[in-house]
Amino acid sequence: APLDPIEDGLAVEVPERYASEREGAFEGVPWDGPWWHAAVQDAELDALVARCLEQNFELEAQIQTLRQARANARAAGAPFLPTLDGGGSVQDLVIEDNTAAGALIPVRQGQVYSLGPSLSWELDLFGRIDATQDAAALGAEASEADVHALRLTLTGSVYEAWLDAVENRALEALALQQVATNEELLELRRAQFAGGSGTALSILQQERQLESTRAELPGLRGARERASYQLAVLVGEAPQDNVQRDVVGAGSSVPPLPALPTLDVPGALLTRRPDLAAESLRVRSLDRSVAAAVAARYPRLSLTGSYNFDATDAADLFDRTIQTLVGNLTLPLTDGGALRAEAERARAELAGALATYNQSFLVALREVEDALSVERRGGEFEGALERQLEIGRAEIDQARRAFAGGRSNYLPVLDAVRSEQTLERPLVTQRVATLRARGQLLRA
């Protein structure tokens, strides 16, 4: 019987719930739609994904591989039906009798004309053809699952590259805002120095802070450009400057994270994930290949029939018919062990595929757990950063008041501004990291 890898081939104990859920860390909400909508709902991202799925060349190549697999499956099922051929021949025939004292006596000579169909059919006594056709059909289904898996991978790549662009746009906007703030502080310090209440050292310190912030801009712009070039390739376009402007538009904020969707039980990964579905189908295909390899060692029975018109003159071709029906029984006797070795090879390939299938399921479980952990711990870290930033902004306000009132020098203001700017950047990065983890979770 064909092997069901979900029931018979999975050696891993399937947990009832994910570890993070057992800790009560997440409360899911109902969700139905594209996976990335449970992470980000953005029209720009939707357009990029649509262009990728329509224009990506890697996906087109995989679709053509699927078409090949389907054609192979149809070809594997062809032996179930008889093969019918039509043919004709013209023979120049000479038959001589040499039994009379060595003399050659012509018995028959001239042309012989033949025309008619012939039919051949192998009876699938031991299921070899059936198993071969099943293996090819399951292989085609696995190839179709590969297409879905690649679509998931490509949409994930678009999502990741888009997040890179979003992160660097947000960091660039933040850096420009910080440059403006540092320029204002520098002008204030110069005015105070001109009024006799500041020092040249404080001006130099502020100038260094300003130039340090400006120095980050080229790196951020370069990272955003590279993300846009990657997006261009994913949507099937050359990574040129005009593509960069088309692919990644304006916008400088990190989108908010929506509520986590309700997660299915871990065992649902076996049917939800296209990569695991493809491996499951290949296990079943290899199982049928084993059956075909075993059946190849048994006898084969084939029937051959023909119905021919035969004559010695073309004008009389349809006056005489010859009908034949032949049964052929072939039994492999000795082949040097080739058929036995092929059966053993097929069994070993099946065992290897089962081991790979179990390992892939474990990796899938870990990917979900990792993403849940990153989102939970990332949310905790993001909250801590937001609280620090709130305190830092209050510290800046107090330092500015003290400096303006002459109760303090400029150094506390500079330190407070540096602290705020140091916190703002990792907060942006962490918000993007949380969105990235959500995307990884949904894909997993």
C-alpha cells in the first residue's frame, strides 16, 4: 500500500501547542488574507509583491519545471493503453528451390505489398506500470508544491528587502532631523559664545557631534539604494536608478505592528507549509518507485496483434488479409544483480527522504518558535527603549532649562542630546526587527 508519511513516516512527536503559547505570551486574533497583511498593510508592498509574482524569472523557470513534471506524469501513464501503429511495406521477393540436383528453380519472385495497423499492449500483471505512473504523478504534485514554496520564498524576499528600505528611509529621516537639531544647538552655542557666556571648546564639541551625525547619511542612503536594487531584481527589472525611484517611493516612518493572528496547531505545518508538502509528496513518490523497482523483477506479459493487407500486385492489395495475435512472456533470469540493486537503491533513497522529511519538520517547528521568541522578546526590548527615550527627552528639557538659566554649563545638554539620539536609532531598528520577526513567523 502507498505510504502516508504524515501517519507512517513521521518519527517526530508532534507537540499540541507551541512552547511560547504554553507560556501564555500571545493572544491571537482571527485573520484571513495574504500572510504579509498580518505584518504590514501597505499599498507599496502589495504592488511590489504583485509585480514579483507576475514578472520574476526564477518563478517562471519553476513553473516550466512543473510543466515538465506534468508531461512526464502523462507519459508515465501512457503504457496503460495499447499502442497502435500503422505501416506499409514493399518487398522485392525472390524464393528459389535448390533441392533438385543443385539447380536453382524459381518458386516465387516479384514484389510483395503489405499495408495495415499493428497493436501492442503490456498487461500490468504485478503493478509496475501503475507504480511508475503513481510515482510520476506524485512527483508532479511535489513540483506544484515547489512552485507554491518558491512563491512564499519570493514574497518573503520582497518583504525583507522592502523592510530594509523602510528601515534605512526611517533612519535617514531621523538622521536629518538630528542634524537639524544639532545645527540649532550649534547656532545657540555660537550666540552664547558671542555674548560672552560660552567657550570655544563647547562649540567644537557641538560641531563634532553635528559632523558625526552627517557622516551617517551616506551609509544609510547606500543601504536604501541596495535594498531598492534587490527589489528591482525580484520584480524582474534591471537595478537602475530610475527603477530605484519607481520601486521604493517616499515615506519615512516604520508601520505599526498589527495584532498577532491566531496560530494553528503545530501539526498543521505538515499541510500548511508548501515545502513540507513537497517533501511529503516526494516520499510517497519514492515509495511507489520502490514498488516499481520490485515489480520490474517479475515476469512481463505483452500482447501484439496486426491486421495487414497483403498482395503481390498493388492493384490487388485489399483482396487478401493476414491477421496475427502474439502473446509474449518475458521473465528476467539473470542480469548480474542489476534489478535487485535498483530495488535496494530505491529503498535507500526512500529512507533518506523520510529522514530529510522528519528533519525538515523539526526545523519548521524551530522556525516558528524562534520567530515567536524574537517577537515577544523584541516587544519587551522595544518597550524598554521607549521608556528610556521618554526619560531622555525629559532629561534634555531639564538640561536646556538649567543651561539657559545659567545654572549649568553646556556639557549636560550635549550629553542628553547624544543619549536621546543614541536611543532613537536602535528604537527604529528594533521596530523593524519586530516586523521582520512577524514576517518570518507567518511564513514559517
